[in-house]
Amino acid sequence: LRRTLYGTLKQTWLGPHIAQYHGKQWRALLRNSTFCMAPRGNGRTSFHLAENIQAGCIPIYVWDDLPWLPYWPALNWTKFSIVAPFSEAAAIATRVREVVDGNRTQAMLHTVLQYRGSHFTFDGLMRQIDRLLRGPA
């Protein structure tokens, strides 16, 4: 999935902007990126999804059978990420262009930072679990 996705996106206008990195400085690369790929991993979702949000970049989550997003449907993922099935991988570049051209990048990054603190940190996760166990206030 990842290799094919990378090859597909390298053939689009995003090609020169895509970095595939396996070194020790991956956190710095994420922090300096605006959009970050989070293709499905061995399970239904990806550790990269949370890592991308913690780094403050807009995740691009790609799935191949069923989307598996944390806190769905409570969080509206379309407000702060790009979610696409693998079958539409070639259209991801168009979706990124629509976000950039529509001047939605800053709003999405702002929402990423909001949810990072409220849902994707240890304390945020504990608050969400507490809310779930206690029920609606």
C-alpha cells in the first residue's frame, strides 16, 4: 500500500514535495511539514495518524477497506485532515490542491492543534475516557 501510494503521488504535481524518510530525524521532518501521509498500517489505522497530529501537520489518512478513525464520528475529520480510500490515491493531490487554493490550510492546522490537546495527548485521552465513562454532563 505505502510503496504504491508513494509511486502514485510522485507522478502528480505533489511529486517534488514528497519526502520518504527513514532516519532518526523524522520528528523534525514532521514538525516542518504542512501535510503528512498516514496510510493504513498493519491494523485498520496508523500510528502515523496520531504522530502527525502531535507534530501539528494535517494528516492524509489513506485506507484500503474500511476507514478506522479515532473518535469518529464525534470528530469531524474533514475539518482537519484529508481522508481517502486507496482506490482514489491519484485524487489525493487534487484534494491537497483544493485545500491550499481554497485558503483552508491555516484553518485546518488550527483545528489540528485544538484536537491535539483535547484528544491526542495523554491528558486529552484520559479526559475523553473519563467523559465516556461518566456519560454526558
